[in-house]
Amino acid sequence: MIDRDQQFAISGELAFTTNPQGARLIEIENASARAALALQGAQLLDWTPVGQAPVLWLSPGALYREGKAVRGGIPVCWPWFGPHPENPAFPAHGFARTRSWQVIGSEKLLDSTRVTLCLDATEVDPKLWPHQALVTLTVTVGTELRLDLATENRGDTALEVSQALHSYLAVGDIAAVTVEGLEGTDYIDQLQDARRLRQKGPVVIGEEVDRIYLGGCPELQLLDTALGRRIRIAQSGSASTVVWNPWADKAARLGDMGPAESYRQMLCLETANAADDAVTIPPGGAHRLSVEFSATAL
Ligand code: TA6
């Protein structure tokens, strides 16, 4: 059988592999970093710059099952964020993260590697999603990591999309983490019946947190004094930032978080358009959601 993906392989830099659980992966290794990406959901699973610890958290209990998002990395939540606005039976965070995407391009750049994947959502069951769109994810792996999620409205009616690049970041200990950039921002507290509150000072995490910060934040800084690392997150096309840590009880209920204390080694900082910030794309129009990560010693 012809493996159409091989045309996008780059000798010594980008290969297609299958992991022990049978998941089809893209593995990238260049002079700047290594990365891994599952074709299901176009989900980044690893980004590790040379000389650094992994920047993305991947659950030690991650399950690789068809139709289930892997716990960790950067799941693509699209074309809706959270529960479906009308039908609770529909998959949480949309259907893009549990479908198989197609590689449509790869490129060796000066000090990075780029790969582009596409999901054709022009013939989805209208009961699930009565629209026609094409969504592409371009991932650029180097000393920085960049993701660009582009939605093209191929239908003849306006399209409303909520979405997130649902990034799980690896931290030394959640108690030693501070997030800067959201000071004074209003947020929806998902744990207090969607009450709206205002962030006072930097974000620190000492319990379950599930918040949608509104209005857009062009740059976040995650300061990790346990790992002695600063992760800079530059966001564009994003009007919401989601901050989530399940803490102990919810982590135990999720069932794919790994050992009981694993929640202490992760924090989700998600580049999104959620709640009030859903985007409307006119027929023939397009929208781009982008995020860029860099990690440096504190
Ligand atoms: O990150 C915010 C959130 O919506 C949380 O409410 C929690 O459900 C999380 O996403 C993970 O969702 P998942 O469907 O991947 O378990």
C-alpha cells in the first residue's frame, strides 16, 4: 500500500512512526529541538528544545485510543470550546481533536522544521455541524515553537467558531508557579457557576482552577521557580486565555492523568476564543489563531 505521507518525510529530520500503542506520529528532530505530533487531532505531544526539559506536559497515564484525545501536549479544540452549546451528547471541545488529519506540507527551514496538516470539515454530518470549513494547523519547531490554526469558511453562510490551542505546560511544581500577563483581566470562573471576577495580581494556583480570561492577552509569562524556567507565550487572533489545573480530586476522576500527584507537574494555559469571544467568519472568509512559545532559564 502506498504511504502518501512519505512524500512529506525529511531525511534525518521528519519521520512518520507508530508508537507502541499504535498511534501514528510525526517525529521531528533538528539542531534546535525535538517534537512529536499525533496525526489524530494534529495533536502536538512533545516539544523539547535542545538542552532543556520538555516544555509540554504529557500525562504518564496518557491513553492512545481512536476517537479519544490524548491527555497532554496541545489538543486542538475546534469548532467549539467546552460542551456543545446546544447538545450535551456532542463531544466536548468539538470533533477536530479526535479525527485523523492529513499532512499537506513539510519544510526544512534554516534552524527549524515546519509541517502543515489539514482537516476537511466540508462534509461533516449536518446534525453534528451544519457548516463547511477547512481547518489547517501549521507547526514550526525550533528554539521556539509556533502553532497557527487557520479556519476557512467554505460555506455560503456565516460561521461561528469557538476554539482553543489547549496547551498543557510542564512545570516543576504547581505551587512554585506564577503566571504574569493577566493582571486586572476579567474572567469567567467555571467553578463558580460562570461568575465573572477580576484578576488581582499574577495568577498563582493552590486549588482546582478553571477560568476563561476575556479580552485577549498578547503575551503571558509562566515563571517556574522549581525548574528555574520562564516560558513566554505570545498569542494572536486570541481573545480568551483559559487557565486550568484539575487539582487532586478532578485529576483522579479523569482517569488518564497518571499517578495521583501528576497534576502538580502541569498547568494548562490555552490560547483560545471561548465564551463571549467566539469568532464569526463570513462566507469565504478566514480566521487565524496563533501561539508561539519560548523557554529560557530564570
Ligand atoms: O481547559 C478547560 C477545560 O474546559 C476544563 O473544563 C476541562 O474539562 C479541560 O478543558 C479538559 O477537558 P477534556 O475534555 O480534555 O478532559
